Amino acid sequence: MRLCRPLAAVLGGLVLAATATAPALAAGGTFTWLGPHGKAYVITDPPSHRCFDMAQEARGAHNGTRKPLVVFARKKCKGAALRVAPGRSAPARARFASIVFDPR
């Protein structure tokens, strides 16, 4: 019984530490955009600092996260870039091919 309490305390501390650091790795919130035929898509808590290529047509980016994001005209986060502040939207017709959340 004496071994169980310290073990439970250590495990509880590890769980608390893991949950406390998780939000720092994500932009937090939701990112929405329009795909082919105007269909809406959503990503919740997207990871930060990584470039993502869109698999299909994408436009009308809305940044519902707590961090800024940048959409790019070409894949691999290249080409013309448009920064979108938290809570703001890119122009509805602005197409993009890649995105990075919470850029460095």
C-alpha cells in the first residue's frame, strides 16, 4: 500500500505535465475553409510551426485559432503569402495551396 501512493502521485504528475504542455504545441481553436463546390472543412487545434499542403482546392480561410496563420499560393509554403490574424478571415475568393499555423 505504501508503494501505491507514491506511484499514483508520480503518474498523476506525469499526466498533469503532459496536459499542461500540450496546448503550447497547437494553435488552439478551429481553422475553417471552403473546398470544392463550396463545401466547408474544419480543423480543430491544428499543430503549430509546420507547413501543410492542401489536398484539393481551398479558399476562404477563417482563423478561429488563438494564433496567427499564413496561407500560401503554392504548395510547400511557397509563393504569395497572406497572414491571417486570430479571429479574422482571408478574402472569400482567396485561394491557397498550403498553410502554416503560428509561424515562427
